[in-house]
Amino acid sequence: MKKLLFILVFIPLISFSQNKFEFGERLNYNAQNITISFDKPLAFSESKSGFGATDSKNLVTSFINYDIQSILQVYCTPIPSQFEMDAELFFSDKNNIEQIMKQTFPEPINDVNSYKVIKINGRNFLEVNVTTYAIQKQTNWITFYKNNFINILGTTTIDNFKNIIEFLDKFKSSILID
């Protein structure tokens, strides 16, 4: 009985987790004279549609996995030149961070769980964990480059978020902005 339980419960979990964390060749996207690249998430299908996004004109690409109910999206949005600032300087000022948080993740729709400035492949990013509409959780990686606001995010249902954290960490480490 114990062996049967092991086979029925753990083998599918092992198989499922191995599938969702595999990455393929490097993908390169050009937007606003910026190259955004990362390793292809193999268990995802690419789409040029923003899933519920209001800013689809600045959508670079989107990936979805219906089995694990997860979406990856990449946005590159030009910002007015009077607001141009280097990401390193921007993220060193707590007031700047608080302002961008209020604009990007307005309440009551969003509940910011945590945020911190991190480095991804030598570039400063603001990593933000958010609950939206009390039904989904997402991690955003935000930076500024060549007068653009770059927002890369991974999202899923609240119940599923803990299942994709390892995947998001691996995906994050492959992000390059040039």
C-alpha cells in the first residue's frame, strides 16, 4: 500500500516539477533599441497577446502555461525624457522606489507583499512581490534603461505561487538587458 501511495502521489509530482523548470535556447527581443534576452521556458507557449494587460502596446512578448496556470510577460515602455534617470541612481533613493510602487501597483487592487533592489546579471532591478485582486500573485523585475521602463513579470494563482517560485528564480537569473 505504501509503495502504491508513493507511486500515485510522488512520481507525478517529480515528473511535473522536472517539466516546468526546463529551459531551452536563448531568446532575444528588440524593443525601443534595447535587447531583452532570457532562456526560453520550454513548458510555455509564446503569445504576442497580453493576458488581461492594459498596456499591450508596450508588450514585448508573453508566455503562458495552462497546465500550471502561469504567465510570463515582458514590457518595455518609453518614459518622457524629463523623467530619465539611471536605474542605479533611481533605486538608491527610497522616495523614488515608493513613488514607482504607488504608480505601478496602486491600492486597493494590489497588495505589495515585499520589494527589494537586486542585481540580475550586473543590472539593478526592483523585485516586487504582489497579490492582485486577492486571486493572483506575481513577481515583477523592474529596471530603467535607455529612457525605458522595463517590467518583466511572472504570475499565477495565489494557491499555485509556491509551486513556481523555483521556476521564477531560474528564469530571473537568465534575464539580460542590453
